[in-house]
Amino acid sequence: MAALGPYYATPAVLALTGIALLWNRRVRGFLPDDVPSQGRKQHGRRMPLAGVVIVPPILFWLLADHRYVVAIAVAAVAILGFVDDWHKEKGRDFDWRIKAAGLGTAAFAIPCTQSSPLEDPMRFLFAWALVFVLTNAINFLDNTDGVAASVAGASLVGATHAEGPLAAAGFAACGFVAWNWPRPLCFLGDCGAYALGLCAGTVCIESLPASSALLPFALPLFDFVQVVTVRLCLGLRPWRGDRRHISHILQNGGLPRWLVAPVLGAVTWWCAGW
């Protein structure tokens, strides 16, 4: 079981997502919906947030490799994200302080698997912040068809050289792309995006202090920093969704919507190739 190649996560998620969407539509609705609005996604009908489907395969590979702390952290942010998705469907804002505390605690656990906070406090704080930011950065990109899944997939598979349990998270994201692009039937939502983001942060800090550790994750990090900076300069809350992300900028510049995910995925893969 532990020797099962991480690339099997792609067909697993491909099949599980199809089954989940069919069950949600025909048998019992268990997935939260992203309702049409003038927000980031710009879809014209209620769209299921099916990112919870990618979590079990990710946990399977992590547990098979005895990565118990990472598995618990991924499960925690996924549950937090799933609750947040349900709150958004009902039009209620989930308290940002609860989300920040939950994400911060899960992010704190990741560098603890490598060293004690007391050994090198500054490096530990940097690693903690990096995991926290990447967890949110991948979620920020879940605004256009296929973008978050393709960027997360390219960065995780590239950074891990397609090996190990965290590569399975990247392959899981690749399997989800088929349902999220070019004609989306669902989105990741906070649940799936947080899970992929935490895996991305884990891979990133495990590559430190290599100078190239940040390259596979350069695009989501850049998008996060520029969006938060602009929002703060405009006096807006940094966690409020808007249309100032890289994906929106490309569309405003004339790039067809269906091309945004392949372009950003290719850029991420190129960065990871370095």
C-alpha cells in the first residue's frame, strides 16, 4: 500500500469527484454551493464546492508514509474550510479570527516536524509564516476555472519531482482539474484549497534553505502579496474577495478565460523546473 505510486491519486480523484457530484445531484446534496454573485468566480449558477473529495486520497498517502502530523494538519484545515464553505452558502461570514487561529495552529505544526521552535526561533517563525501564507495563497487562486488546482498540481508535482506522499497531493489536484476546467462543474472551495495549500507549504519549508525552494511556489506567493498589499493600501479587509488577482488581470488584458489556467499552470511548471 505504501509503495503505491503517487500518480494513482489522479485517477482516484477523477473518479471520486464524478461519484460525489452525481451523488450530490441525484441522491443527497452534501456539498456546499458557491452561489452566483459579482465576486471572484463570475459563474452564472450555483456551483458545488467539491474540494473535500481530494482530502481522503491525500490523507491515504500521508498516513501510508507515516506522516501523521501533516495528515492531522491537512484534515484540520480541510474541516475548517468545509465549515467555512457552508457558512458562505448561507450568506454568513465565518469569524475571521477563528479561521486565522485554526490555520495558524495547523501551520505551526508543520515546522514542528523538523525542529523545535527554541532551536532557531527566527527560522522557525519564517517557516511558520511561509506555511500559513501558502495555505491561504492557493485558496486565493480558486477564483477562475482550473487555476488553483492546476497551479497547486504543477507546483507540488514539480517541487517533489513526482515522488513521495506530498506529490500525491499534486496529482490529486491534477485529477480535480478535469472537473474544474474548461467548463467547470465544481470548484475546490476553501476545504480543498486549504488542504492543497498546506501541502504546498510543507513541501516548501522541507526544501529550505535551498535558494530554489520558493521557485515552484513563486506565482501563488506573488499573487498573495500583491493582492493583500493593494487591499491594505485601499483600506479594505485583506481576506475579502475581489477581482485583483493575477487571473483577473490576465482576463482584463484580453486573455480568454479558458486559457488562464493553462498559462498559469505552465508558468508554475516552468518555475518548478528551475
